[in-house]
Amino acid sequence: MGILSNLTLLGGLLILTGVISTGTITTGGIHIYNNFKDYKCGNINIGILVGIISLILLVVNLLLYAVSCVKKKSLVFPSLLIIGSLIYNVYLYNKLDESCELFYKTHEHNLWNYYIYYLITLLVNIVLIFVGFIYNCCSK
């Protein structure tokens, strides 16, 4: 019974991470496709694209893990990519000059709101991944 509950919790964390990632890929992919040029100020478009590619790699590895039972170590590389994309996006956020920030916050408020939502989603994925890894290590 104890092993089954451990697997269920870890599996639930992986499924939740996959669902959030897939939702972000879908909405982010459509959003960035429709508004790629609008995010040009501050190179935020590149930051979003890097994050979406990282999330795609994470979802592919989660699916491979679920279907073929590849080792959990295969989730380390995409997890590092997610962390790297969050760091890059935070760097872009902090590097924005006043004109870009004013542009996004006043003229393109929806674009700015999406970008903040996107950053929060990356952060939530990282937290879920860390909780999953820590739980997996502690349960052994």
C-alpha cells in the first residue's frame, strides 16, 4: 500500500506538470504565433520561444517516461532547460528599458499580462519538478 501511494503522488505531480506544460505550449504557441512581432521590444519574443521549446522537450520526455518507462534521469535535462528559460526570461524582464516597459504596460497591456502569466507558469513548473525530484529522492 505504501509503494502504491508513493507512485500515485509522484505520478500525480508528473501529470500535473505535463498538463500545465501542455496548456502553456498550446496557448503560448498560438499567442506567440499571432503576436511574435509585437513582442520584439526587449527581445521578449525570443524568451517566450525558448521557454516554449523547453516545455515541449519536457512534455515529450514526460510522455516517454509514462509510455516506455525510461529512467527518471531523462527528465533532468528538460528540467534544466526550463530553469534556464526562466532565468533568461527574468534577465530579459530586468533588462527592459523604460520605453519597452511603457509600451507593454500602456499600449499592449494584454501582451504584458500574457508575459507575466507565462513567467508564473514557468515558475510553477519548476516548483512541481523540484517537488517531484525531492519526493522521489526522499522516498527511497
